[in-house]
Amino acid sequence: MKSLMLIARGIDLLNGTIGKLAMWLILAATLISAGNAISRKAFNLSSNAFLEIQWYLFAAVFMLGGGYAFLRNAHVRIDVLSGRLSPRARNWIDVVGILVFLFPLCYMLASMGWPVFARAWASGEISSSAGGLVRWPVYGLIPLGFALLALQGLSELIKRLNFLFCAGPDPLSHTGPSETELLAQEIAAAEKAAAGAHK
């Protein structure tokens, strides 16, 4: 199991790195959107390429962030129900969900997305909009994103089996505040400090 846990840690590192880099794409999309709006209003200059690159960046955040969301346990859960179950029951539910639903879904969507990407790559498909972009990069996000999600599913499966059969740590335990709760605490502290400075 130690070698499997090393694989899981490697996958976690990969998806963690990609997820954190993908966050910067949100800033890039925002800056491009603002720049496009300013150039259109101030100079009457615009291009469909600016609109399409925003869509591409949003697609990249969404597709590349799936594995990261699974790593951080930030995906949708029915906490009202799962909170009443024992840790072993919650982990068994995840094991079944990963094997029965996640892996087949990732395989199906990645295998359906690959031919679309390959055709666009071979043909050099370009958007039908004037000044539009080539399509293969955004099509390539589909198989890549589901491959990363499947890899993270493998990592999560290993961690849950380690907990169930080898007395490893519970991957679903919440030992401290989430990143969202920490961010909310930081914002509240900054607001309190700002209010104290104005007095």
C-alpha cells in the first residue's frame, strides 16, 4: 500500500499544481474582458478573438479544475445525509461511486472527446466567426480534463482503501476549517482592522 500511496501523492501534487495554475486563468479572462470592453468603448476596436479567448479560458478553468476540486473535497456532496453516516460508510460510498460512476463517466467522455480533438487538430478547424480562433486547444481540454479527473479518482480510491483496510487516515475527515472558511476569516479580520483604523 505504501507504493500506492506514493502514486496517490504524485497525482495529488499534479492536480494541485494544475488547479492552482488554473486559478490564474480567471484573472487572465477578467483582464482580457476588461481590455476588450475598454478598447471597444474608447477606441471602437474589438475582435471576436478576444471574446473567444475568454470562453477558452473559462473552459480551461472548468475542465482542468475538476481534479483539483475532487482533491480538495470541494465537489457537491449531500452533507445532510453523509454527516449522519460513520466514516467507514462514507468512504465505502465514495469507493462505490468512484468505481461505478466516476471511472466509466471519465472514460466515456474522454473517449468521445478525443476524436473531436483529433479531427480539429488534423483539419486546423477555425471558428466560423470573423477573426475567430483555432478550435483544437479548447477541444483538447475535454479529454485532458476528464483524464485528470480520472487520475484524481484513482488517488482518492487509493486513499479510501488505505483507510478502510490499512488503518490509514480518513480522507474525508475535516480536522480544521476549509479554505473558504479561512478566507472568510481573513476578510472579516481585514474589515475589522480597516474599521478600527477609521475610528
